[in-house]
Amino acid sequence: MLKLLRYTATLTVGTSLTLTMGGGTLAQLPDFNPSPTNISPPTPRTSPTPRNSPTPRNSPTPRNSRFLTPGDWVYVNIFPAPEYSGEYQVLPNGSLELPGIGPIFVEGLSVAEAENAIAIAYETAQLLPQARVSLQLAPPNFTAAPPPTGIPQEDPYTLGAGDVINMEIFQIPQYSGEQEVLIDGTLNLSRVGRLSVAGMSLAEVEKAIATAYEEARILRNPSVTVRLLTPRPVRIGIAGEVNRPGSYILDRQGTQFPTLTQALQIAGGITQTANLNSVEIQRRNPRNPNQTYTFNLWDLVQSGNLKDDPIVRDGDTIFIPTATQPTIAEVSRIPNASFAPESIPPLNIVVIGEVFRPGPYTVGGTARTREAGVPGGSGGGQGVSPTVTRAIQAAGGIKPQADIREIQVRRLTSNQNQQTLTVNLWELLQAGDARQDIVLQEGDTILVPRAETLTPEEASQLATASFAPDRIRVNVVGEVQNPGTIQVPPNTPVNQAILAAGGFNIRARESRVDLIRLNPDGTVSRRSLPIDYSQGINEEQNPVLRNEDIVIVYTSGLSSFADTVSEATRPFSGLLNFLLIPFRIFNLFE
């Protein structure tokens, strides 16, 4: 007799789930809430839920019903960065420990205020240029679930061409012994012939061998044991944002099989445009030819999660995608990863714009500016990476009107698309933000734009920067002790240049000088400036000199009158000297 049972489920969102049968209650689950569909979006910043991000499992408290306190559980949804989203608890010190930025104080803030604070923190750290944050406060009885990894478990080792195994059939030594998997993925068994084992695990091979001998009616219920003696070489392909893409054969070190990061190291390391959030491994075997796994190497770098550094298998294809919108913070952290290039050879780059010697350069890890207009040294330093400032140094340094807040680094990706990174070296000078001095890669183009406005204080600070020229050339002509071309520091004003030329001589007009300057647009400007040695840098009366400026010191009025009289009496000087000869002779005998 067949008896049919009827089950009835009663579901109430936010209250309970009750399962009944035949009028009796089988189970009741309190506080059931399958999805947060009743949650209103944040008011100041809205964000769609990213794909594959975890969903809060309890109904949240309304957004502004109370303020955050230590012990509260919140779900932080950050778009477009699901790797930073997750469930977090407010710590006893009133802060949330968030990935990438560390602790951020939220105690006493409402949900909307905490959303703004988190978004500003990610934008300030330059991890997300336009972060959109949605924060959901869990009820008091909330318990955190273990974070999903999304990483598959390691499959058993599968055999392939080149593997050497030991096959032992219990009490049948004549059929036992070492075997090598042939190029077609088969074993040559005694009295049975060829048996295909490609893509099988050792347990599956044991069963297949036993079945083959049974079906051939050679052995009855054989006990087969298979051990791997020598694994085949691991041959993989690596493509995308690595320095040397191609095919590689990886060696096993002792009992350790090679991992993903070791494979990247052998391929020369990742490039500066690599997207470490979505590294793909395409795994193929005869039974499952289309397996693709995705790994987050940023998680490995930040938390040391070894699940994102899997063992690679023979036949794997590793693909490193290109970052669509890389940030300065991400680019600056790539060179410090273990799978970045160990050493970078001298790079061929181009520097254009407001530098003294624009053009192509081969830049190494060390460089030093010289006088303006002379290329700086660009030798390669062992273990030192070429950066933006070293490239500018090799190009002779920045000009006085350079806009170092908007320096562009134009970079070609592996698919020949161009990316542009904006570097703010003013932050490097003012706040010591070393992330702005990013590491370069082969083929980069650096554009230093011209500043629209620049205060004398800013110009003075630029002149003392390490990527400014050591010295500039200035011509001081006229009534000075040492007229000619002199070399002075870049922030030298007019009065100091006169002193560097030895100062005024006795014939000089010491009240005013002329400054002649060749402008970038090809025009020539001329200014008359008063001279006061006690005057500091002043754009109106004592400006800072630029390379190839000319300072003219004129003759004083009295000296000019004397020169005029001397010039007017020059035709009579010969006759006068002749008439005075007798008096000079008589003076000889006195």
C-alpha cells in the first residue's frame, strides 16, 4: 500500500517558518528572514548589491532608529568593490576594522553618517575613487556566519602522460611493477593491453585495472594498489598582465607542487596594470575540459589567505586580466608583492612637457638631476625600481612652471589599450605620500603639464625638490666684477645672482638692473628691477631667476659722463701728448 503524506509550510518573513504534517507541527524556525528585500536604500549614497556578495541573514534595524555602539553587527556593502564588503562588528573601541583602510571610528554615528564616513575613508585612501556604501544594522540576536570563500577544494591528483606509477596486484607479482603513462594517456598492462587512465585519480586507476583483469577473465577479484612514484612535469600557460607570457614547465621542489604565485614569479612577475581581484585558472582534463576558477590575490596580499594561492596542475592556463580603473594606492602596492618582478631592468620611457630635456630615455633604478638642460644620470640600480621622479630627473628636471599636481603616466596594457594614471607629486613633497611616486613599466609616457598659476612660495619649494635641476645657467653682463654665464641654484633671485657674479664694480649703476627673459611661447620680455640686497624673494622687485635669464647691469651716470668726455677728447689726445713731451724731458733731470 502506498501512502501519500501532505506537508504544509507556513512562512512569515521576519517572524518564523513553520513546517506541519497532518495537523502536527514538525519544526519551527524563529526569526526567519531569507533576504533583505524590505531594507530601504541609503539616503546619501545608493549602491546596487554586487554579484556574489553575502546577504545579511536577519532583518536589520531601521536606518536612523538608533546610533552605532560597540558590539553591533553591521553589513557593509561597498560598490563597486565586493571584496571589501562583508559582515563586521563594532569593536570595543568604537571602530570597524575594514579591509584596505583599517579601523574607522563609528561609535555614536547613525547608519547614514557611518555610510558617509566609510565612503570618505576609501576615497581618501585612494582605494575607490567614487565609493558608494550601503550599511545595514543587524538586530541584537544576530550571529555572524563564516565568510564564503568561493574557492574550490583541491581535487585528487590525476594521471597524465609522463607519470610513473607503481602497480601492485596482491600475490600476483608477475603483473605488478612500474609503469609509465604513455603519450596517449594509456598504460600497457600485461596480457590486457592498453588501458586509458588519463584524467583518473589513483583510486580510479586501481578500480579500472581490477575491472580490466576481471573482464578479461584473467584474475578474479584482484586487489590492486597504485602509488605515484614520479609525477610528470607541470606544463602550464600564462597570459595577460605578466612580463613574460608564454608556456612554462614548472619543477616540483621536494614534495611541494608549484603554486599560482610561484608560476607568476617564473613568468617575470605581474605588470603594473594587473587586476589581482580576478585571476583565472582554466583547468582542463579529459573528463571535465571547461573548469575555470577565479582567485583574489589582493586577499592573499592583505590577509595572507593561502586559499587564494592554489596548486597549479599540468595543463593549467593562468590568465591575469587588466585592471580597468587602477588607483594610485593599488599600483603602489603591486611592487611589494612576492609575485611582482624581483628586479626591473632599465626601461625605455618617454618624458614630455615641462622638463628641461624632453624625449625618450632609458631609465634605471637610480638617477640624479644635474644643471638645467643637461640630462640626469639614468643608471640602473640593483633591486631599485624606476619611478616617476627618477624619470623626470633623467630628463633634466622640471621647469619652474611645471604643474606637478597633474602629472600623467600613459601606459599600454597587454591588449594595447592605453591607461592614464594621474600622479600628484605635490602630495609627495607636502605630506610625504610615497605612493604618488609610482613604479614605471616598459613603454610608459610621462607628461608634465604647465601650471596656470604658481605662487612664489610654491615655486621656491619646487626648486628645492629632488626632481628639480641642481643648478640653472644665468647670464650676468655689464658692470659686475665677473661678467658672463654663472651657475646658481634654481631658486636664486636677481640680487643673489649679482653677488654670485662678484657684485657691482665702481662703474655700475647700483640702483636698477634689467632682466631679459625668453618666454616659452617664443616672446622676449624685459623688466627694470630695483636692487636691494636686503630684499627677499619678491616677484615684483626681486623675482626668482629661470634658466638662461639675462641680467644687465648698466654704467652709472658719472661714469657715463666720464666716458663721453674721454670719447670726445680722444682726437686731441695725441697732439696734447706731443706738446707735453718737453715738460716730461725736463722732469727727468729734476
